[in-house]
Amino acid sequence: MASGFFVLLDDIASLMDSVVSMSKVATKKTAGILGDDLAVNAEKATGFVSNRELPVLWAIAKGSFVNKLIILPIAFLLSAFLPIAVVIILVLGGLFLAYEGVEKIVHYLFHRHDKNDEVISTDSVPSKEEILEIEKTKIKSAITTDFILSVEIVIIALGTVLEQSLAVQIMTVSVVAILATVGVYGIVALIVRMDDFGLQLIKYSKGQKGFSYTFGSFLVKSLPWVIKSFTVIGTIALLIVAGGIFTHKIDFLHGFLHQLPAIIQEFTIGLLFGILVFFLVKLVTKVYQLIKK
């Protein structure tokens, strides 16, 4: 009886060791999407009245948890009964990530000066109901974007443990999903409050130039650059993650550009596929528009 109990403990310890080890690998694989998720949510959580930023962010975070509660069981069922579907979804997801990365680059190079933003009248102050409606719209948009990114996080994490037992798969992917949500939204919360903390330091200094004033000014001025840097890093990481998916899951790409360092190889493959998908999407869109006419 006692020996059976200790065997059980040993099995649990072995399982947890596998989960910790595979969680580290899965987290590294999802780093690119986490960077993009972080950039997207930092951008969507800014632009509100100061006292509404955290409530909006909390609403998005709760939506993210619900997204993962929906995605995780479906992913585990596919892994158990139709594992090839996970690989197919992984490759399709890689194509989406590569396209998104290239689309961001194209937008920056050719369309960043386009004036597509709505002009908001300054003659009237929005009512409380209008402000709440705007918040709801942005929250819904953020949760929808999070759903797409969450699918990729879960599938990529699952793709790293497909050869492990179902128990290891469930625990590893669940850990990564929870860490992704808590980590991303925790960091975003710090980012969106960075300027407010800086303003408090400036007020505390009472206008006298010293550490509090200098550091507070630095925090206020650096917030836009922090968000922009996350966008750039996230875009590069998207292409690297996509290229890594193609390299490992598509056989004929295993030896492609093998003379290059792995990170450059994966970035290049991701960029090439992204350009291909981007032009394909543009072609299909134009054909569809012609058919409609």
C-alpha cells in the first residue's frame, strides 16, 4: 500500500517535471505571438480617460480567459482523435501570421501617412453613454483579435508536445495559456499606467529638477515609443515564428537556406511566404470586386 503511494508520487513528480520542461519549450515557441499580443493590447488599452484604462483592460483580460476556455477543449479533442488537424491548423496559422507580418510592413512603408481616421467633432462633449459605447466597441474588437492570437498560442504550444502523453499536453498547454494571459495583460497594465506614474513623480518633485522629475518625464515621454517598439518587435517575431512553423512542419523546407543562422532562415522563409499570401489575398480581393461589378 505504502509502496503504491510512493510510486504514485514518483509518477506525479515525473509528470510535473515533463510539464515544466515542455512549458519552457512551448513558451519560447509562442514568444512571437505573445509580443504581437502585447503590442496589440497595449495599443487598444490606451486612449481612454485615465480612470477607465484598467477597467477596460480587465474586461479584455476576462474575454481572453473565456477565449482560451473555448479553444483549449477543442484543441485537446483534435490532438486526441485527429492529430493531423493540429498540424494543418498550425500551418494555416503560420500563413496567417506571415501574412499579418508582411501586411504590417507594407502598411508602414506605403500607407502609414494615410488619413483614414475619423474626424471627431470638438464642438460637443460625448455623453457618458456614448463613451461607454465606444469602450464596448474597442473591447469587442480587442477580444476578437485576442481570440485569433489565442488560437495560434494554443496550437503552437500544442504542436511542441504532440509526441507527449495527453496528460502532459493538457497540463503544458493550459500552463502556457494561463501564463500568456496573465503575463500579457499584467505587462499591458504596467505599460498603460506608465505615464500616470510618471506624472505622479513629476508632481512629487514640485517642479524641481532631480531624479523624480527626470525619471517621471522619461516615463511620460517614452510611453509612445514603448508601444511602437513592441509593434516592431512583434512584427519581426511573427515572421520568425511563421518561418519556424514552415521549417519544422513542411518537409521540403527542412534544408532550405540551411547555410544561414536558424533565426535568419526562419525570418526569410516567413517573409517569403508572407509576401506570397499577401499578393494572393490582394489578387482574390480584386477578382471578387470585379465579379461584384
